[in-house]
Amino acid sequence: MTAPGAAVELATERFRLTLLPELGGRIAVCQWRHPDGRWLDLIRPMSSPYDGDEEAGCFPLTPFSNRLRDGRFTFEGRDIHMPRNTPGPHVEHGHGWQRPWAVVASEPDRIVLGYEHAGDAWPFPYAAMQTIEVTRDRLRVRLTAHNRGTEPMPYGFGLHPFFPATPQTTLEARVETAWHVDDEIMPVRLAPAAELWGDAPRLVVGQAALDTAFAGWDGAATIRWPEHGAGLGMIADAPLRHLVVYTPPGAGHFCAEPVSHCTDAFNLATGRNDTGILVLAPGTALTTAITLTPFALS
């Protein structure tokens, strides 16, 4: 993990953000001013001094989301082996979250962060860009990936926010299927989402124990914090049609991660076409965006 480096602030009348570009391009703090004047945390804030090891903040996922089994896969006859980057047996979240990003452009309400990958254990050179901008009513994160190499590149991306969890917090989304996992939280079986989510679209976060990639998501989700009189709408553009939901029992946080593919998609893609794996041709780029719109509960 790189050192946190200098923090960058974004602020408007209704939003206050603290960004840590050199600590994986993270949002460390994201607050919204409720119409009654209170400042509320939309993202679980990282504690200071920032070290990047806590389950807080929000970071980009590139060049893949979630776990890659043993850090290995084969693409077009080429064996890829990435070094383990967490205590567990598998490689997690790609590498963008553990690499420094550079400030490409900065304005009071907008910042552009860039990451250049020359090729290492992940042998495909590419450039990633994260544009974070706030308006009066919303926060928007735009993600772009550009294949700088001379051969096709397998790819996946998304966003990994940690949200505050209260006893009454709910997450509402419409998903079709869910990946059941083994003891190492690796996918083993695709089944109807209701088997894990339940029949109602609104999930009570504190009553669930999920670490699950849901597929067939329509890109819309809503979080409600009744104790705070506030909610948050999330809209994810294509190709982010998987939603990873992490609800650790008894924790004060949870995750609802808009991503392009399921866990271990590069390996599961052998023999099936529903994992969400993307392939960028040489010289091509891919862009998506996630919009977060807070609101007061009536």
C-alpha cells in the first residue's frame, strides 16, 4: 500500500469531499448537507491519519472487481499470474486501489485522477481515468479505461464504496440472479437472486449476511437511512450490470458495488458468456459513470 500523500478537497454548498489520489484514488470523506442543515456522511469516512487498511471510503476497481482465484487465469492462450495483494489466498480488486493516481485536473467542484499502467504481472498496458464531480444535487464518478497495448486486453471495472449502516438501513435494487459462494467466497453456482436476497426488492442491511455478486441488475439502487431522515439514489451506466453486496454482520457499514462482471469472471468465462468480462481492442477506450443523488426522507 502506498503512502496516503496529500489530500485534495472538493466543496460546494451541499457537498464536501476529501480525496486521496496517491492512496488508490480514494474518496476518504463524502458529506452531504441535508435540507435541515445537518452534514451527513454518504460514504463511511476513513479515519485520519489515513492508512488505507480500514473498510471505509470509496475506491475505483481496475482492471477487475472482487476476487481472482489464486491470482491466475488464461487469456487467449496466455497464462497470467498476479501476486497476492491481501492476506487471503486470492488476488482482490485488481491493483488500481493500491497504486498511486495522479491529479490530472482540479477545480473546486471537479477533479480528474489518472493512473498509467505500463505492464507488469498484469502484462497489458493501459490508462485509467476517474473524474469526480459534484453539482448542487448529485455526485458523479466517471471511469474510463484505454487499452494502450498492441493486443486485446481482458478488463473489468467498477466502484467500491463503503456506506454507513444503521439498524434500519435498507438497500433496494432489482437483480435477477446471484452467485452462491464457497468457504473462500468464490462463486460456485448461479441461482435466482431471491434465494439470497429474498422476495422483496428492499433488503434490510442489518438482517443480511451477504458477500455476493448479483447479476441481471438494472443499474438502479436506493439506500435509505430512516434514523437520519435521508436516502441515496444510485444510477450506474452500462456496462455496470452486476451489483456486489457485502453486509458484514454487526458492522457499521456495508457495500453496494456497481461493477461490470461477477467475481472471478476471467476464469468463469471459460465455457459461459454471462460473466460480464469485457475485452478492449488495442487503442480503444471504454467509459462508464455512477451517479449518486442524496435526498431527504419525508
